[in-house]
Amino acid sequence: MKMKRRQFMQASASTWLALSSLNFTSCQKNSPTAPISPSPESFPLDEITIDELQQKMQSGAQTSRSIVEMYLRQIETIDKSGPRLNSIIELNPDALSIADAMDKERKEGKVRGLMHGIPVLIKDNIDTGDKMMTTAGALAMEGNRATKDAFIIQLLRSSGAVILGKTNLSEWANFRDSRSSSGWSSRGGQTRNPYILDRNPCGSSSGSGVAVGANLCAVAIGTETNGSIACPSSINGIVGIKPTVGLLSRSGIIPISQAQDTAGPMARTVKDAAILLNVLTGEDPDDPITKESNGKVQKDYTLFLDANGLSGKKIGVEKSMLEGHEGVDVLLKNALDTMRSKGATIVEVDLNSRLEGIYPSEFIVMQYEFKDGLNRYLSRSNAKVKLLSEVISFNKANESTAMPYFKQDILEKSEAKGNLDSKEYKDALEKILTTSRNALNSVMSEYQLDAICGPATGPTWCTDLVNGDFFTGYGVYSSAAIAGYPHVTVPMGLVFELPIGLSFLGLSYHEPELLTIAYAYEQASKKRTTPKFKPTAVLPGNPLS
């Protein structure tokens, strides 16, 4: 999750505005991850879509194996050397054999669907019952090989997809320390932003966001508790879908919060994200909340992709986010003008004021649920640590490698909590669910809205392992994340060559409505750009550039 760790102690929005200009200074000289080589040459599969890959395999121009081989070479060129993005923590040694099997089926006339033979990367907190580990990026979890696939991975394999590898992430999905650096894990190191390498990729699905943004795979799977799909999607210039909690199973995923956790697709286009979403939904007896999706799951989410889908729609824009960083302000104004030009009505709404006091309660809920959920996961795992307390002890005993830059205050605070029968937990859970859902339901109803939108993030910050992250005052998606409601993030443009995303959020199981709007905006705006792997920001008039 891109947990708003500092939102509980963060300065006011006015302080952010005063500091925001600092966010654009060149940071390579002080960066612990200064790039070491120039930008790579163009890649034949740059910006390719799932449809185009299927056409190439159907025509015989490519096979699944040749496509996988091309991605593996590009990963070696871009991720492991060259700009050294460090987005992939482990490659699947069985990827080529899976591709061969899918090619054999295709020759025999069996094509399972649009994901047949398509390479996918998986976030390293999701179990794969194969030769790869599942570690949440933590050295304490090294050697943890799952005995079976997570439920969504079972579905992914059944679709014919090729699991290419696991992506790096913010360790423990960014729930380790209040001064952490997003995209850093003790097992995987620091992931870099492909647009400007000394900038942060955002977490916790940082590796998935970077890999998709940098064209190292066709699509990827991330997970979110609060912002971990939206933030890396925004900052890496891609599309992310955070589904309704219950649409996708969470069994076999290292948890943070049973109230908010979900996996979701990350892709370069809305259509590709919808194609991946199609194969991940389904009821799982090991995750009871998925029973709520009965009758609400769509067989094919691509049927809702309509280039004219903004016509007649009424979309609210969170008014507190209309003014912030001047570069983001311009992008948002242009996005709203684009939607109006396509027939949408835009109204200003005040959602954030209805969420007063919710974030400290959210943090309390997460601490309780993290301790409970992680202990249950570890007890069934093949990890050498079987309790959160043992993770904490391992990190202390191996401080120089497990905690070289920042510590584990969130882990320790979580360990100090009681069980889920605690009054503090129950009161906090009731508060966040009631407040967030009432806020969203009332605003959507009062204004008769089809969606609410706003910037997903501001421009990304310089990666700083000494001081940690510098999150901006944006993040319209948070209310939906806390409520368990869906949101979709789409590229909105660049500020000083740094991507900014636009998030659309709606009510429970309103994925079809959000995909219609997001797709229509995407087609009208076409703001996705290919990264250039620049070493650092070059800014006019800046003596540090």
C-alpha cells in the first residue's frame, strides 16, 4: 500500500504548498541510487497492447516463447543493467516452458482467451506455487516458497498467461516504518522511476508500476491498501484499477488490512487493464468476502469501454484539489475541459471535509489487522519466521542488512496491539467504514454523480533513503480505498517530464461505470508517454541541473 504514513503527523496543506517548489530541484548528486549509464535504445515491444501481441502470435510473426525471450532480454538490459531500474526481484525459471506449453496449445487450435501466452509480472507479496519465493521484499521471509498459488494466480494460470517473475515493492507493502523510502526493500533494494531515475517510483506496488511503465512486461498485478496501485500508476504513467474489496480474492496474499486489501491490474491502457481484470475475478471459499461479489461480477469488462462514454456523464471534482502545484493545476484544468468537450458535466464537490479525523483511525485498524493477518499467513507459510514478533526480532538481529536506512516502528506498534476483539479496534473500524462510505454515498447521491475525480498524486520526489518519502497533498483515491470502493487511475500528463495520473472513484462494484469514463477520457486525451530513463531532472534556470 502507499500508506500515508505521515498523514497522521503531516504538516498542513499550506506547508505542502510552501515546500512543493523544492520537489523539483535536481537530486542526483544527493541520491543514494544515482544512475550509472545512459538511456537504452528503443525496444520492439514498446507500448504494445495485448490485442497486438495476440495478433502477432495468431499470424505467426511471434510466439509466446519469442515474446517472453524479448522481455527477458529487455529486463536484463534495462532492469538489471543499463539504467538499472531494479523493478524485478526474481524471474520465473519456468517462464519459457510455460510459454512453450501455450504455443503448443495454440498450434493445436486451443486458445484459452486474450491472456493466452501473455507475459505478466506479479508483486512479491502474492503466492506462486512454483520455484519463486514470496517475501514482501523482506529478508526475514527469504526462502518462503508457497505450496500453492494464490487464488488469483490459479485463475491467471488458467487463462493461459505466462508468469514472468515477481516485482520488487516497498517492504511489507510500505507498512514497516514511518520514515521509509517507497520502492525499497531489504531483499530487493531500491526501485527507480523510469522517467527520471533519481525520482521515486512510489509504493508499495512500485516494481509492478515501473515494470509496466518501462515496457518490461505486457501487464502486471499490484496490490493496494490505500494508494499502492493508484500512486505507482500515477507516478509511472500507467493505468491502475483498484477493485471493490471482494471482487478479487485475497487468499495467498501477504496481508495488511482485511478491510481494505485487494489486488488489481496495472497496464499501459485501460483496455489491457480490463482484460486482466476479467481473469482475476471470482468467488473463493478461502476469502469469504468474495461471496459479496455474487451476481455483481461482469463476464467481460471490456464491453463497457466506450470512446463516447463521457457523453451525458456527471462527474464531481474534489474542490480541495483544484489548487495545489501550479503544474498539476494546469493538467487538471485541461482534463476537465477535455471531459466537458466530450459531453460530461463537471461539478465541484467537497468530499474531503466529510472525512474529518478518519486517518488516525485508519492507522489503528491497520495495525490490528496487520498483526492478526500476518500471524495467520506466517503460521501457514514455509517462512522461517512464524509470528510478527519473530520478524521484528530477525530485523534487530540482522540490522545492518535488514534495516540499514530506516527501522521498523510500524511493525513494533502493530505488535503492541491486541486482538480483533479489542474495543479500540472495533470502534476505529466502525468509524472509518461509516465515515468513508457515508461520505462517498452522500456526495454521489446529492450531486447525482457517475464518478468523482481528482489528481492521484503530485509530481514524484527525489528518492531519499536518509529522510524517507515526501508525499504531496494529493490523493483523491483515499476515501474509496478506506471504504473498500473502486477507483481507476489514468495518465493525465507530465509536469517537468514527471507523470501525473487522474483518479476516478465510485461506489461499490461500480467498476463498469468507472471503466467507461476512464476509457473515454483516455481515448480523448492520450496522455500516456514512453519513459526516457533520464538520469536526473534538467530544469531551466536551476544551477543544480
